[in-house]
Amino acid sequence: MNIKVLPAQAKSCFHCGVDCLDRVLASDDKCFCCNGCQTVYDILRANDLEDYYALEDRPGTSPKERAGRKGEFAYLDDAQVERMLLDGDVQGAVQQVRLRLPQIHCASCVWLLESLDRLDAGVVRAEVDFMRRELAVGFAAERTSLRRLVELLASLGYEPEITLGGAATNKKRLGGDALVRKVGVAGFCFGNAMLFSLPEYLAGPEGVAVEWKRFFCWANLLLALPVLFYSAADYLAAGWRGLSKWIISIEVPIALGIVALFGRSAYEIFAGVGSGYMDSFTGLLFFLLLGKVFQRRTFDALSFDRDYRSYFPLAATVREGAAERSVPVAELVPGQCIFVRHGELIPADSRLRSPWVRIDYSYVTGEAEPVAAVRGETLHAGGRVCGLAAEMEISKEVSQSQLARLWDHPAFRKKRGSEFEQRVNAFSKYFTGAVLAIATLAALYWAGSDARMAVHVFTSVLIIACPCALALSTPFALGTALGILARSGLFLKNAQIIEQLTHIDTIVFDKTGTLTRARDNEIGYEGTALAESEREGLAAVLRNSAHPLSRSLLQGLAAVGDGVVSDFEEVPGRGLRARVGAAEVMAGSREWVGEAGQGADPRLPGAQVHVAVDGDYRGFFRLGNVYRQGIGPVLEALGERYRLLLLSGDNDREREKLSAFFAVDDMRFGQSPTDKLEFVGTLPTSGHNALMVGDGLNDAGALQASAVGIAVSENTSVFSPACDGILQAEHLQRLPRFLRFATGANRIVVASMVLSLLYNAVGLSFAVQGALSPLVSAILMPLSSISVMAFATGATRLAARYTGVER
Amino acid sequence: MSALYLLVGFSLLIALVFLAAFFWAMRNGQYEDTYTPALRVLFDGRKSAKPSKEIVP
């Protein structure tokens, strides 16, 4: 065979950088891996947009995965669908839309997408939000349409992710954030109040002139008002709620401190007896709110609350007689006949009308191989149609399908309270009681000799006991830990998840897509060796089949397979038969290809594809799951400290391989999503705290029912089911380290709480003696807050280094 | 010394202007996306700055 040898550099596609294995297309001395990439290049060159290739090397995304079917996006012309996607606030004739493009990955992408107006004259404005992988487009409705925009993007390799769930959230978010505004106000007032207080602190024994002292005091009072009424409003409201319902939470002593601090200062200023503690007051609120902001880390590109709607298409093609039209899936009613094409999802439970179809349920059930269905059979929502298109009759509404009902399970409605919060709140009861007792006792002690001193001491105790530093320790330690984990590939929904991770004693794994790589197969061959020409022939036949086994095998064969195929025949559930040149090639099940009894033992693990050439049985290819790299040592390490369970929707072919890591009773195969949910749901009753590690929709229920559910994702900007955390697949092997780090972070929280209580004790010793001057308060308050913050952040970083999460 | 009253007033006023600027920036969405603008620096001088009139289909 004659192979054209190309220099190594030229072998990777100029557009997308993929190795051009199959064939090499050349244009302008540049190589492309496929027609799709070349087309994109030609479009960009024709429009003078070649800078795309100058900004980054080989920046493209190949559009070859999708077969550009005509009318694929026809549903976007539907007025109802358009309304769901477009932003409501239409400015004149300009329409606004936000599209999610998971393919955005580099500066070239941003540049090209923001130059969209040069490819479509109707585009008025195009702006990319890189972190959210979003493109906001404003377009003139009379010059272009949503459908044309989406088609243009798809042809460039940026096919928007348009889903039922996304339509609601893709709309424009309103800018601004109340909490940050409150911090802004508190910070502004704190800074200025401190400046106005400095003259008195620095004046020395002779003091500041009385008129100046009064002027600065009143200025401070003025500055404290917005802090009290705006920034502190939430604390005061929460404190009041707690007191009136007699539920003493951490907010109660904080609110008491705030009121005492402000009231005492205002009294001193009005009465002219002192200068008040307004600098401490504003500083207190500033630090408290800062802690709140710090804890609330958000990951813009990720979503932790996705349900089945995020996977579902926005519209389905409904057939009425010979006519086809697009209908939003939420409005599909039983009895309607829909048409689902290759690669599309079945939106609702329905009955098949076509003679047969093959359906890939891997998202819903975790079964690796697609199943064949025949006319009249019930098809479940969430299945993906492979190969041929199919016609089906809706039997249940979308929200009533088996898959959608999974989300009605109570596991999806549970609210998890923070354990620290509970512990702190339980502690607050005693804390508040103790503070009030100390304040009263101290006041009584002084009451006999000096009534004014008694009031002074009482308020001083309330002020200094305000557990500001205590309230800061959790946010700063866990907030830092969240950031460190995110940099290492584990994105947690919130800080509470870190606390819950420490109580885990059982880890439940899903198999397909979690322990194994979802799309790859390990291929082995047994039998008479195939000649080069036979391999080429087999590849040519496989190229004509959409069956996932054919696709996987074709990938593994590393043959070009460009022979001319004739008399192609595919029988569902059995195999393929075709002519390549002079030879007849058969591939498929054992029964299809050879005589019964010939060939392999059916009990061997892995899916098998048997091959015969010219009626002569040759052997079979075995396709086994490929486990993620380094998964063995990880399971061994985890097995030492945790009980490991396996819940797989797939069959038990891999049982033997896995028994090295899991006890025989702890492996369950053929589990439906509901089975998984229910099994994980029973673990707490036997006293186990389970961490569920899964990927697809089939694990969605179990992820919710477990104490902590972590979704493993190959590409975090694509999608993952609702969960508590998203783990990048390539970092799965660091799971043991993450768990150790979480335990460390929790110890740090406790340590910083103890530290903050020590400060309170020191402050109290000043307060009961009546020696809490504004200066002492102004030093002690920020000192305790800042040192607790520094300790919490620093110690968490050290723990990350120590456990090897971060170097 | 009474000029000090005026100066303190001015200093507060200026600080208020900055606070207002912060509020404006938040409302305007300046903190919405803090990453992409850094990429746009790379496009300076690229052709996209001046949209072409002719569109090749």
C-alpha cells in the first residue's frame, strides 16, 4: 500500500490541531483533518478573519462531530421557542439572546465570536463571558434571526447548548449584589470613622480641644447611621427573630453587641460624657460582612442544581400527517407523534412506531451498550436514538416520564443544615447566657459604689463579648479550603460540604463513566490474524454503521477503510454484512457470524464483535472498559479507611476485575436510577455516612440521597447532574488527599474558634474592671478579627501543602 | 483653624464620590465578568476593531 509521508508538523490539523490520521486535505499549504475544519477555515479566510489563527495556535473546535443536517435548528423559528430564549427587555428592533457555548476555550474563540458582526450583518453586538462560556448577542430582528445565528455558530464549530433547563437561566442576570454593597458602605464608614478617631488617640495626655472632639464625635455618629440601618440590618433582624422565638443562634450575641456598642456610643456623644466607640462599631460590621462575602465563593461556570431539563432539548419535531413542526417539549401531549433523529434525546416516555430503533440509555441507566427496540415497545425519556431516525407516539407528558419522576423523590427536597452552624448555635445559648450573667454580676458589683460605672461595665461586657472573631473563623478557614480545592479540580457547592466530608465512612462508586472512561474501549483480538486488506475491508464496512461498538472498533483498528462498500445490510441486535471489493465481510454477534459453538466463550468479559470474511470465521474483537489511570491505587488507598461500594447500571461482566477492590456483597450490578437512590437512601439508617461518586443522570438520585454527592466530569463546562461537588475526571486519583484535607480544614475551624474565645476572655477582663476605653476596644476588635482571619487562612494553606493537595 | 471644618467636609465629599463610583460600577456590571476583558487586550490592533462593510456570504 502506498502511504503519502508528510512532515510531522503538517500532520496535525491547522484548524483544530487533531492529528490527521484518516486523510489529509490540503488548502493553502495547510492541512485539515476533515471537511468541517476546512470549511471553517475557508469561511474565515473569505471574510478576512484569519487573525483567528494568529492569536492562538490551532484554536479551532472541529464541527465534524455533528452531521450538518438541514433544518436541524428549524425549531428556533417557532415564535414560542424564540420567546423562551430571547431576553424580555427588547430595545426597539434589537433582540438580545444569551447562548451557552461550551466550546469556548481560548482568546481566539473570544475574538472570533466578538467579530460575529462580520459574518452576519444583522449582529449589532456580540460579547463573550469567558468564565461562564456565554455569548451575549444583540441582533436586528429584520436582518437576521435566532436560527440563522445558531446555524452560523454551529457551522463554525461553536454549537450552542440549547436545553429546556437552560432557557430559563440563560436570560440576562441583573447586576449588583446587596451583600457587596453593604460591605462597601461599612468599609467606607469604617475608614472615615477611624480617621476621625485618630486625633484623640494620638493627642496624648492633654487631649484634643473640646470643640474638635465634639465635632469628630458627631461626624462619627453620622457615619455610623448608614452602617446601623443598612449594613447591620440583617444581623439585627436575625437577632430579633432569634430572641422573639427564643432560639438563641450566633446572631443573638452579635446583635446584642451591635446594639450595645451603638447605643452606648450614641449616649456618650449625646450626653457629652465620652467619645463613643463608633470606629469599633463600623469596623465590627465591616469584618463580619467581609467574612460572609469570603465564604460565599461561587463558580460561575458551574451549576450544581441541574435536573433532567438541562439535558433535554427545547423542542421536538411533531409529525401531523406529512407536515412537521417544532413544539416546545413542555407542551407535548400524549398521543402526539414525534420524530427523533440520530443523536437526539427522547423527550418523553413514548411508544415506538418505526419498525425498529437502537437506543443508547447510558445517561439514564449507565448501560454501556445501546439496546434495540421494535415497533410498539415503550421507549423511556432520556434515551438517545442511534443510527436511524425513529417515529414514536408520546404516551406520557414530559414531567410524568419515569426519568422526570425521579426528581419528585423526597431526596431532592432535603435541606442540609451546616453542622458547625448547629454546633455554634447550641454553643451560643450557653455563650449568651454566660455573657449576660457576667455582665449582670459585674454591674451588681459596681452598683453599690457607682451607678454610672455599673452601666458602663454592663455595656462594656456586651460589647467585648460580641463573638465577631468566632463568626469569622468558619468562613475564612472553609472559604480558603474551597478555593484551594477548586484550584486542584474539586469544585464544591458550598463550605458546609467540607464539614460533611469529614464524617464519611462509606464511599459508593458508579462504574461507567466514573471508574471507567465513558467513551473509550480496550480492544483485544483473538482468532486467526487478519490480513492488512481484510482489516481495511472491515474498517470500510464499520464506517457505515452508527452502532457504538462499530464506532469503538473502528477507532481501535487504526485503518483508513476507504474501500467501496456495496450490498450493506445491518440487522439490529445481530450484526453487519457487506461487500468490499471482492470480499464479503460479516461482523457482529457470535450467532450472526459463525456457527453456534464456534469461536469464543460467551462468558468472557467485555462486548464481542465476531468477524468472518467470505463466510470463513476468523475470530473476534473484545471490547472492555478502560479504567481511569491510577484508579487501582486510589481504590486501595480509600479501601483502607472507608468501606467501598459499587453500584452499576451495567451488567456484571466486570465483576471479577473489580472484586480486587470491592467485597463481593458490596457490588451491585444492573441497578436502575431508582434502585441506586433507594439503596443509598438506606445507608444512613444503618448508621453510615456515604459519599456517592457518580457521573450521569442515572446517579442523580443517589447523588442527592447520599450525605455528599460528587459528580465526576470530563469537562466541567459541559454538564453534570445535580450534586454537592463536581470533580474533574483527571483529578479523581487525588480523592484520598481531598478527603484528608477536608478533615484538616475542620480541625482548623475548631482551633480558630478557640483562639477567638481567648480574645473574648482577654477583652472581658478589661470590661469587668470598667477599663474598656475606646482605645482598647479600637485595638482589640480589629486585632482579634484580623489575627483569626490570618490564622484560619494560613493554617488552611499549610494543611493543603501537608496533605499534598497543593504544593 | 476653622478652615479644618471645610477640609474635613471636602474629604468626606471626595470619599463619597468614590463610594458612588463603586456603586455605579456594581450596577453597571463591571464586576460581572472579570476575566474576559483581560483577553480583549490581546486583540488590540486586530481587524475586528473596524467592522468591514462588505459581508462575504
